[in-house]
Amino acid sequence: MGPDTFMASTDKESRPSPIDIHVGGRIRLRRTLMGMSQERLGEALGLTFQQVQKYERGVNRVGASRLFDLSRVLDVSISFFFDDMPEPIAGLHGTHHTTRVAGGFAEAQDSFGADEALNRRETLELVRAYYRITEPSVRKRVFELIKSMGPIET
């Protein structure tokens, strides 16, 4: 093994895993949808905001106990962090996932560019407004109203 071989393996080991990057993106998405700052999430977990940043970028791998804590603080199931994983990554690691959970409702994966829609400011504001509705029955009726205004599902 020459010096080039050693450098290549070191470079590869120092890069974040695609799965860690995906999980970090899902942490950032949920935190943002809830209108929570990195500082506030860090406080809830006993971390600095810099540690939260490293999780969100995928630089630091999220361990099982931390993922459990994140799911409780962010009010999602643990599977949320793995939803919408791109097929090349999921296939590479033996996972096949075809549904996503949005706001607690499981639904089939849409082909209209869900990732794009989820990152729009309008979507974030809509979700924040939705979760500010404190009465569960009212929130469910708003959800049903919005669904009824869209195209009929097949």
C-alpha cells in the first residue's frame, strides 16, 4: 500500500455517510417545520447548537439513544428520520421504503417533487400555522378540508 492508498481511505472515512446526511436533513426539516431554533433543540437535548449543526449536516452520526431523544423532542416516530431516503442510498444499504409520513399521516410517495415542495417557505408557514391549531379535532377538519380541495386521489 502506497501513500496514495492511505490518503484515499482517510478521505473516504472523513466524509459523512449519505445516510447520516439524509437523517441530518430530516432533523433540520422537522426542526424548521416546528419553528424551533438550533439553540432551542440543543437545550432540549442537552447539546450546544454547534452539535445540532453537526448532526444536521451529517458530520456527526446520530446514535440510537440520541435518535430516540430527537424523536421525542421533535414529536415524530424514529422512522421519520429515514423516510424519503433516495432509492440509490436505500438500495445500497438493503432498505426499501416507499411511503412517507407527513404530519403523522402515512401516504404514498408523490411524484411531484415532494422534497422541493417541503423546502418552500410557503409550505413551512402552512405547516407552522397548522400545528398552531391546538384543538386536535379542528386540526383534523382543516386537514380534511385541504385534502378535499386538491385533485381526487386514485
